Amino acid sequence: MAISLISWNCHRYRAHLGDLKTLVNSVHPIFVGLQETMLSPLIQIKLKPYNIIQKDNIHDARPIGGVDLLYSQSFPSKIVPSNTSLQATAIQINIRTQFTLCSLYLPPKQIIRPSDLDDLVDQLPAPFIIFGDWNGHNALWGSTDTNSRGILIENFISNHNLCIFNDSRKTYFHQPSRTFQTLDLAICSPSLLPKWTFNVAEDLYNSDHFPIILTFNSNDITLPVRPSHSYIDHFIHYKRKEESKLLDFHFRNFNMYDIVFTFHGLQQALQKSHLTSPGPHEKLPPYVTGSLFVDDLQISSASVNMAFIERQLQKAVGAITKWADNNGFIFSTQKTLFVHFCKLRGLHPDPEILLYRQSIPVVPEQRFMNRPPLLTARDELKFMTWWFDALIQSGGNSKISWLVFLTNVMCHGFTATATIRGSSKISHSFCQTQKSSNC
């Protein structure tokens, strides 16, 4: 299969998605550069089997222009960061040798300075190919006239010793005048010119621009084919043999693992595995308590001494983050919250607890595990009765300052949405282990 690259001004991506799929299925390119996609950042596009780099352009709250890069996952590649005001994005791809591909769109009414193009080239690792809609007229690429944009592009090619793939074939159809022009260009470093063949598609694919296609001249490079399986033949043979056997569910012998599984058995199994799989809430200092529900973690500490609470919670955060580093987890600093419980507001300043060297924000209230935010007066009365009974039985101090710390666990790119409610009106099950008396 030939290695091909495509550049196309699709003139609205969403309106011509079906045409793009038809084009891709007919050419099978490893790279597609799109111009005038007219997408907003809220719209994330997908097209299998490509990775996509999307650079949108918003003007007066409306998407105008925009460029996208679709590149195959079959070849090694990496994104090339660029700091430019132009609508351009680029990647480096390795097809036996490494080179850079850049998709560019220059609107016809935008003022383009020579320095803008110079800055873009300085940021592209050589050798490179820049193709897209340049909106310039010049006899160098077969135009019947020459405008200021065309002169700018010609000087740009000359100053940087670049080459142009285009020949006399037209790439744009102007519908009002029913004429053909050349606005889409493919410009490259000199070393790449003999390695690629330039072509223009014969179909507009319902746009006003013809796709331009570059085909790699060497035929000894093929797309890597993923093996159907990664198992050895001996294992495949054994697997098929075992799968062909009929299962017999009538056992004559009785083993320990054949007994009926009960909840009590589950509890015993969990207790036995407790020491081998400790969670973050089991790494807390003696004066800090906590609980873990799926991937929502809360820890708390209570004392009449605010400095003591601050030290204990900071030690707990340090122990938890150390556990996370050793077990492949990370805590979300954006969703970690801190709640200070005290009946007398303003009596104690809010302590500062750091997570990954960032201060955890203090909030007056937050929901935990999507519990109901408010209770009825009857529920409040029942809870206060329970709390004072428990306080009397425990012989505790009635002057307790109470703090709650909550964090979200984020593992392998998936972030759970955890919430906590921290006020005098919170859910009953949460209050039973974490509620303070008057301070």
C-alpha cells in the first residue's frame, strides 16, 4: 500500500464528514491536514483510526477558520509545539526517516507579515512539509495573476531556500465566476522534493477546494500490521483443546471452596487480605480518622488545639501522598476540599494544609458521595439526641473543634466525582462518625 498524505480545505468539518470518510477510504493516507474546519473547542472530533490535533479559531464567539491534523497510529509520531499567531499545527512523523508535517490556513482578509511565516518555520524541525490553503496568487504555481499575498509567499520560499510541489493543476473552484484557481500549496525542504509525488484529486468532495495528495515514491515501505494474537502456537493449541471439552457440573468430591459463599465469609476474606492490601485511609496518624468509599476519601481530626489539628492533618496528607506515589495513584488538587467545623464562627483561623505544595482551599460546605444536602428538623433532633448520648457515654470533652479533609483519587486518567457536605445540616450516616459539639 502506498504511503500518502492529504491536505484539504473541507470548508466546515461537520458538514463534510461523510465526504472526508469517503476520501480517506479511497486514499488511505497516514496524514490528513484539514483547513477551515470551523469547529469550537466544545466540539471534539473523532475519526478512526486516526489521532487528531485540533486547533480552533474563535472570533466574536464564532468559529472561523481552524486547522486539524489527522495522523495514523501506525507510525511513530509526536506533536510539535508552536507559538504562532497563524492558524497552523504540526507533528513529527517517522517513516524510515523523521520529518515534520504542518497544516496551515491563511485567511484571505488576514494581514500576514513576513515575520509571521519566518517565526513558524523557525519552530518546525527540518526537513518539513507545509501544506494548506495559502490564499495567494502567483504565476510560480500556475495562477493567471499575482497579488500581494502571492509575492509574500514567493519571497518566503526564496528566503528560506524551500521548494514547491505544485504544478499547473488548479486546486480551487470559484463558484460565482465558474473559474479554477490555485490557492492550496505544498511547500517543503529541498531534501523531501524528490521523495514525494504531487497530485490533485479530481473530485471536490462537495467543497470548493480539491484535495492535494502527496505519495511517497518508495514502494518498499508498508503500513505495519498488528499480529492477530501475541500467544505462542503451543498455547493456542492447548487453549483450543481445553475450550472444546464439555464442562461437568456434577462433582462427587467436596472441597472447601465448594461451600456456599456468605457475607460472613466475605468479611473473613477481607480481614485476611487487610494486611496485604492497605488503602490510603489505613496510613493515617493515631489522631486522624478517615474512610474510603470507592475512590472518594475523607479524613478528619478533632481537638481543642487548632495547631495540633493542623500538624496531624498535614502528617496524614504526607502519608497518603506517599502511599499514592508507591501504588500508582494521584490525588486531584482541583477537587480536594477542606471544611472547618466550629460552632463559633471566626474563633479559629482556618489552618493551611498543603497537597503537592498547593494550599487546599477551605469551603464552608460541600457534598460527600452525593448525599442529600439538607435534613428535616426531625432528623436534626434525632441526630443531636444521638450525639449527646454518645458524648456522655464516651466521657469526651464538649469543646471540640472539628475539621474534615476530602480528596478525590485519580487513577490512570479516570477521575471520580466526589462530594462532601460540610455544615450543621448534613446527611445522617456521615454525621455518626464525624460531628462536633458546640465549640
